[in-house]
Amino acid sequence: MKKDRAPDLTDERIITVIEMLDEWKGKLTWELLLSAVEKATGHRYSRFTFFEYPQIANAFSLKKDVLRGTLPRARGEPRDERLRGAFAQVERYQAKIDRLEAENRLLTEQFVTWATNAERKGVTMDILNTPLPKPERERSKEVK
């Protein structure tokens, strides 16, 4: 019997997975992440599918590193539920900032590689900065 294939990952689903990683607490493994994604989306993906998307692979790796270095908190949990919610939100935002900074570093490295290769091939900054042509916006052309 043929197994049903999960639908392709859309940008929306990728964002969902990355946000799950930003909010993740406790032990993190690919299997736990895949189960959580299946619970949220109703589709079972493979580790290899997620690994093909650099955003997910990098977010997973970064979160794994953060969780490895996490020490138990010295301060106690606040009694006020609003404060606990605010602290949780701050932690999510901090995780998102850390992930975006790591992505930015990778993109900067990629840009430097591209710029160096372009320079070696004789591509000038004037050529690179040439504006793109405007697309034709006419809906239909007269039939000749």
C-alpha cells in the first residue's frame, strides 16, 4: 500500500516550523519536532525534507545550541500571570532575534562570496547596479 505524501512546504508552513522552534522549550530532537509539526499541520514530514530548507535547518541547529547552553534560572517564576506571559514573549522574541542574526550572518557571507566571484569574472558594480527592466503591464494586445 502506497504511503500518502505530505504536501510541499509552503512559505507559510516554513514560518510555522521556525516559530515552533523559536518557542521550543526542553529537549529538542528531529523526531520531537516532526511530531509537533504533524500535530500542528496534520502532515508528517521527514527530517530530510526539513534539512533541505536552510531556514529550518539553521533555526534547528541554533535552537539546539541555545538549549545545550541553557542553565537553570536563578530567579523564581513571578506570581503574576501577566508578568509570566511578558517574560515568555520576551524569550520568544529573543530566540527570533538570535535566529535572524544567524541568518543575516549566513546571507552576508553568501553576498561576500558572490561579490568576490563577480569581481573575478569582470562584472563591475555598474553592471550589478543596473535597474531591472520594467515589466509590460498591458493585459492584452490587439490581435493582428
